[in-house]
Amino acid sequence: MMDWRWDFTFDVVLPRLWEAAGITVYATVVSFAFALVGGLILMLLKMSAFKPISFVASEVIEFIRGTPLLVQIFFLFFVLPQVGITLPPLTTGIMAIAIYNSALTAEVYRAGLQAVPRGQWEAAVALNLSPYRTFRKIIIPQSLPPIVPALGNYLIAIFKETPLLSFVAVGEIMHASKLIGSEYYRFNEAVTIAGIFFLVMSLVSAALVRAAENYVKRSILH
Amino acid sequence: MTFRLAAIAALIAFLFGLTVATFSELRVFLPALLRGATVTIEISIMSALLFWAMSFIAGIGRLNPIAPIRWASTVYIEVFRGTSLLVILFWFFFVLPSFGVVLTPTQAAVLGLGLNFGAYGAEVVRGAVTAVPSGQKEASAALNIPDWKCMLRIVIPQAIPVAIPGLSNLTIEMIKATALVSAVTLVDITFASVQQNQIHYRTLDIFLVALIIYYCFSQLIRFGGAILEARTTRHLARGQ
């Protein structure tokens, strides 16, 4: 009944998926790094005291959050070359994932900052602390505990979004298993191994995120 | 709230305006996109039903006193939350047939989306059920109400308002995720846009219209969720 060949798994599937796993991890890490910075910028724009800027920023965030990542990837992939910007598919894909997740991390930062009680700001003003010291010593340490686990979850989410890049022919793990499937007409091994790879990596990174969360709680709050 | 309603109305009006203004331009690809939209809506409704059902089954199953039921729910939740949706869709469509289960594209898409988001929803439902004060369960034990009846009549009705915001957010995520169903050969909005782009090469117009259609869908669900939340919590005392 079950059509599974171990020799095919070990000789063809694993080596090729191993190569592709590198691209998956690379895309994940780079787009997460950009999303961290992009989210910060979007958050600052949204918190801006100048109303039009904060209005536009929050509507942009809303639009990015309200549309599918896959369509955004296609949008960048097809529209950028038409306006004269030709980038490799991997770069375009990383850009799309980073922009999409910036909108999500912006909300995380905002929620973290707003979780700091107002009295802390007032106390910092009363003690005549400089803005730098207020942020560095008072505000940021207190807003980290809610931010870190949420950002960690987005790292895992980005990792699981990278298969979307296979739609624009980036050679990550899902693309590699699609290629193996169409070359040998055997999808079973490649797709199953890809699924197991994602499952194992997500469980491991979920454990790491929990560890980071505990570390932040212990080292900053106590 | 009213502002967002106005924004949606404005967007739809804009879309109509665009249709009228450049009718000859939009006419070439809009029908194909709208046909794709019916597929998206159809898949969304069916997988949303499965997703909500699985959320409650697995979320409550995870709190069941019988260990095997608890383990089964945990394994289901971890497996579907841990793997990527696209891999699951592929697996259902291309690998399951060799196990003797042949699914049509629609069945594979609905199963994949429903089961995947059901695993996320199960965590929401579990959180909502544990948020019901334990005094409620103790009181029903004192009143000699059987466990299943306590769950069905006492706990779940109080958990639903708590779960609605989380579930409506996930429903928006799910509608956005239907963009992946082209992986199993369904022609939804996204795939229709790619096809139309290859035929007409009006990239910017086509993908902007596709993005706006998705945006309208997700805003619609957001309103539905907000209205439902207001409706189910109106008997509760408002703090402050």
C-alpha cells in the first residue's frame, strides 16, 4: 500500500533537501532581522505626534496585515522589474516577507511600550533623567518581557512562511521537494521529509523561544 | 469602527469608480478575478466551518480528564502548528493518494486549511475554557450536574465570548491563507491574477485589484467579529 523507498530517500532526497535547508534558514534569519528594524520604524511612525503621519502609518500597517503574503510576494516579484528594479527572486522574497512581518512586529513593539505604566514615564521626568537614560534604563527593560516571546513566535511564523517563496522559484526546501517530485515523479519521500523538517525545527525553536523568555524574565525583572 | 466602515465603503466606491473610469481596461481581467473570488469564498466558508469545529473539539479535548484523548489532541495540535501550511496542502494532495486516499483539489484545500487553523484555534479555545472561573465548575458539581452537561451548558457558553476575538483574527488569517490553494491546482483570486498577468501583462492593475479584494474580505470578517463580540458580551458589566 505505502509506496516509500528508503534508498531514494537517502540517495536523492536528503542531500538535496539539506542543501535547500540552508536557503530556508538564510531567508528566515535575514527577513526576521529586517522585520525587526522595519517594525521599529513603522511603530515610531505610527506613534508620531504628527497626526497625518500616524494615520497613514496605521492604515499602511492595516493594509499589509489585511492582505495575503503570497499576493504581496507576487506583487513585488512582478511589479518591481516593470519599474526598472531587477532583483534576484530570493532578495525579492526576503523583502516581501520582511515588509509583511514589519507590520506585525510594529504592533508587538507598540503593545510592549504601552504595557509600561504611565507612572514610570512621569517618575523619570520627575527625577530629571535624560531621554536616553529613560529609555535605556527604565522603559526598554520593562517592555522587553512581553515583546521577546511575541517576537520569537514571529520568528517561527516567518520560518513557516518561507515555503511561499517556492512560488517564485527560490530554491528553498519546498521548491527542492517540488523539483524532486517532478523530476522523478515521486512526491512521497520529498514532501514528507520537508514536513518532518519543519515540524522538528518548529518544535526546537519553540523550546528555544521559551528558554529566551525565561532568561529575559529572570535577568531583567529580578 | 464607524471610520473603518466608511473606509471600506470608500474602497468599494473607489473600485467601482475605477471600473467605470477604465472600464475597457478592467473588463479584460476583472471577470477572471471575480470568478477566482467565488472559489476563494467557497473554500473559505467550508474550511472556516471545519476550522471552528476542530478548534472546539481539540481545544476541549486537550482538557479532557481521559489521558488518551488529551494526548491525541496534543499530538494533533503540535503536528499541525509545527508544519507549514503549504507543505500540508502538498502532502494531502500528492502524498495521500499513495496511501490510498484520493482527494479532490477542493477537499485537499479544505482539509488542509481547516485542520491547520483548527490547531491554532484549539489553543484559543483552550485558553478561553480555562479562563472560566473554576467556581462555576465547582458549583455545578455541587448541584450534581453531570460533567458533559456542565461543559456544554455552563462552561462553553461563558468561554465563547472570550474566544471570539482570537477566533475572528484566525479567520482573517485563514482567508489570507486561502491564497495558497493554487498549490493544489485550484484557480482562486491569486492564481487567477497570475494567469491574467501572463496573458495581459497589466501587472500593477491586476495585483492591486487582487490585494484590494482580499483587504475587503478581511475587513468584513473584522467587522463581523466585532459585531459578534458586542452581541455576546452585551449582558456583561462594563468595567469603568
